[in-house]
Amino acid sequence: MFLGPSNTAGRIDAAFFFMAGTAVVLLVLTMVVMFVFVIKYSRKRHPQPEAVKESVPLEIAWTVIPLLLVMAMFYFGWVDFKYIRNPPADAMEVDVTARQWSWLFRYANGKEDGVLRVPVSKPVKLIMTSEDVIHCLFIPAFRIKEDCVPGLKTHLWFSANDMGTYELFCSEYCGVGHSHMRSSVIVLSEKDFAAWYQAAEEKGPAAAGAKLLRDKGCLGCHSLDGTRQVGPSFKGLLGSQQTVITAGKERTLAADAAYIKGYILDPNKDIIKGYSPVMPKIPLTDQEVDEIVAYLETLK
């Protein structure tokens, strides 16, 4: 049994290599037999065809052997499926919300983040849903994936064997920002996870604005480091000069606090040149809009 970075990775790898190895062996045997028959029974060696008599042992062999191989593959699949679908009773539960185009992970104590943090060697159960379309949470290193469906709760579980950072992304095409719907699984020691889990949230308008951007899914389309995504990056946006399309005409304006507030409340009125009008209207109070602007002030 291969160990791998998670409890599920080793099981999936073992089943895969068994099936792939069986297929390779059968392919080689088939090709060898074909090659031998082509030489042995060529027209040059046998100008006159001869009748071939049936062989009962051969008939039994090529019926029973494939049956046993298929049943062995079924056994691997069934046992691993039951294991993967049934988390232990003491698994730590994390609620996962997928939306275009970001992830939100919510813990039992109310803590929320756009990155999944888990303790090493601790069973974790992800309870998943979607706010809009079907997404699919995929952690390649752990060999697990599951659909996130609107109006439905799905789940998967794992236990990470090694500390480190692992890629997490959506593997179900979900719209124009699908390729940016990426996150990470950060596996921490029990001590480090407990420290993060119990740490108090930052206070103040800027901290509240950062949380709003994460909770509303804004970071699925807008980066914080200047990287161009579906929408413009938040870094350096406030106070910059932008060319926008208004009613089909170009004009240049300052992306000040008033513009940012108007952009949030009516995103398709003044569209920044080079970007598509795909941002939906997001219901926010005046206070929440002010908190977002306060956070953007820190990204100049």
C-alpha cells in the first residue's frame, strides 16, 4: 500500500496501478500471441488452410481469467469507495461554499477563510454546497474530488499525512473565471493549527472590508497582488486613473472612493476598458461599502 500525502491517496494509487498494470500485462500478452500467430500461421508456412478444432480448456481459461480480474478490480473499487464515502465519527467538519469564482471555508467556531487549513493526521470532513452553478472541489495530491451542487449538501473526507501546502481547485467548468477558481490546502501541526484556529479576528473597518471581499467571493475575480484576472486587481486600483466604457463611449476618470462605491453598486455602468461586464450586483449596505473602500486604501 502506498502511503502518499493523505489516507486516500495511497488507496487510489494502489487500485490505479493494479488496473493499469493488469492492462499492460494483457496488452503485452496479446501482442506477443498475435506476433507468434502471424509468423507461425503465415501463408508461406501454411499455403493450404486447415480447420481449427475448439479447445475446451482454452475456452474456460479465457472466460474465467478475465472474470477473476474484473472481480478483483471491482473488489478494489468497492472497498475503497466505502472507505472514502464514510468519514469517521470524530472527523472535524468544515463547511465549504463554492461560488463564481472562489471558495469559502467555514469552521465550527465561525472562523472563515478562502484557504483550507487543517491539522496533520486529523480526519477532516468537508460539507459542500454551491451558491450558483455546479462546481467540483478537487485536491489532486489527495486523489479526491466531489461536486458542489446548488441546493444540495455533498461531502468528502481525508486525513493529511504530511504537513505542507497542496493545490485545490475547481475541476468543473463553471464560467469565464473557472481557471482562476484556485485555492490551497495548508496542513499544519496540531499546535500551529490550534493557534490559528483560536486567534482573534482583526478589528476595524479595513479588516471588516477584507473579510467582506473574501465572504462575497470578490477574490475569485480580483487579485490583491496586481495580477490581472477576470476583473482588475484591487492593488493600486483606488486613486488610479482608469479608462472606462460608459454607454459605449470611452472616457478617463479617477478611481476614487466615489467611483469604487458606484462600481460596486452598479458594476456595468462604467466598465474598465479591457474587461468584460460579467460582475453581478452585490447587495451591500453603505457601511459595508465604506469598509471595502477602507481596505482598498491599504492596497495602494
